[in-house]
Amino acid sequence: MRNTDFSLFLALLATAVALAADWPCYRGDAQLSGWQKHGKQITVENAKNLKLLWKQQLDETPVTVPLIMGPTITHRGVRELVFIGVRNNLYAFDADLGTLFWKRSLEGLSGTPVFEPDPDEDDRDDDEPGPLRPIYAVSGDGRLHAIRVSDGSDISTVDFLPPGKKCSNLNYWHGTVYAGTAEGVWSFDVKKPSVSAQFRPMSAKYGVRISVSGTVAPAETAKPGAPVIVNGVLFVVSGGTALKALNAQTGREIYSSSEPVQISAPDLAVANGHICFAGDALYCFGIPMER
């Protein structure tokens, strides 16, 4: 590679990492706030230019909500990835192109997976690539899979839930993965793999919410389709057929999608200018890049 080409590559890599934001779990963070704190690409001024960037059919109706991992170094270069699961498969798509990055079998997938938020996400002056982070998912046999995001292979698997036990969407806090069930909350410290999963009785069938101080509590109710907010723009699915963007301060409508969509799972994921949701397919909206 010529020196000029290599310099350009490093500049692009630094830019991609510096702009990185994640949507690592259901509702975006451990507090289930629905707030993307690091969004800069979409603004109140430009949200009117949103378009359907891509649409991908899936083998079955999704059973999880989408997750978005910001630009990450893989064996195929820097990629931003969108994850979504159906009953027996977990998919990863290229967030920019909409192409399938990998697909793997995960029999009896239960609850939306989770991954560790970027530890450098709050330090925007740090342009060094962060550590590679696995995505955690629970299969029907109750095992917790730590999955390599570059190719979908298992890094490790451990016993987590009783076999056949369905769980809510997973959550993550300071090295621990949490899963809620009707009977209680299961937790596993991924930094101490030799220690067995822990259980505490409390009804958490709607999920687990973790306060900023680390207090674990059941999510009070399930609110599918609750709005999400990024950079002063509030996004919501309206009537199961349209994505709308509103000015979060005034409530004024900025954008309403005209593309035909069929939204069966209206929970949104927002990061790096991408708005993803599932319906009869996986949809990704955003502002098209100038060519």
C-alpha cells in the first residue's frame, strides 16, 4: 500500500471510530431510557431528509429488536453492524450497505441479545479503536453464548438459565449480563467465567432495568413502540405503517415516511445516523450520503 493510501486509511479509521455510537440493548442503555446520548448525524434541521436506506427480508418474523454496534474493526475492515434475531437464527447486517455480514443458527433464541457499550464512548477525543466486544445471546438450552461479532462464531458458552426457560431482553452492567423471568433475575459475571450464574427471586418478566448507581430492578411494564430520542429529534412508529420524526421540544412533525412499511415490532434502534426497526422485514432509515 502506498504511503498516501495508508494515511487515508488511518484518517478514515480514526473518523469512523471517533463518530462511533452504539445501541447495545433493548431501549439503548441499561436504564432503558430510549435516549441516544451520542447522536450527532441527525439533527432537527436535517431530519426532513430521511430516506429508507435499505430493507432486508428475514427467514421468519423477528423475535428480538435490532441492536447497532458502531464502527468496529473486523477481518473485512471497519464495519458498523446491525443485529437481529428470529426464532432459531441471529443475523448481522452491514449498517451502511444492508448486506448480510453473517448468519448463525441459535436454536430457541430467547430475548434480545446484548453487548458491552463502548468503554470509550464518552471520550470523543480518543480516536484509538476500542476492544472487540462479543454479543451475548441465550439459546433454548439455557446457555449464554459469547459470540464473536466479526464472524458469528462462539467465543465461549456457559450454563445460564434452566433449559427451556424463556427470558426477557438481556441487559448488561459493568461486566455482568442480566436476564429477567417471571420468577426472578439471573445474572452472570462475564469477567469471572468460573463463577456460576446467580439467581435472585423477583418478578422480572418484562425485563431488567439498572439504575446509574447499579441498582437492579424489574422493568415495570413492557412498552413496545415507545419513542426514542437523539439530538433533539424524537422518533416514533405511527399506526404500524410509518416512521415519524418530531421536534422533541415543540412536538412539531419534521418527517413522516412515505415508503410502504409493515411494522410488527415497532421498537427502534438509533445510532450513527441509522434508524432500524423490524416488521415484515428489517428496515433501516437514515440520511443518504452525498456521492
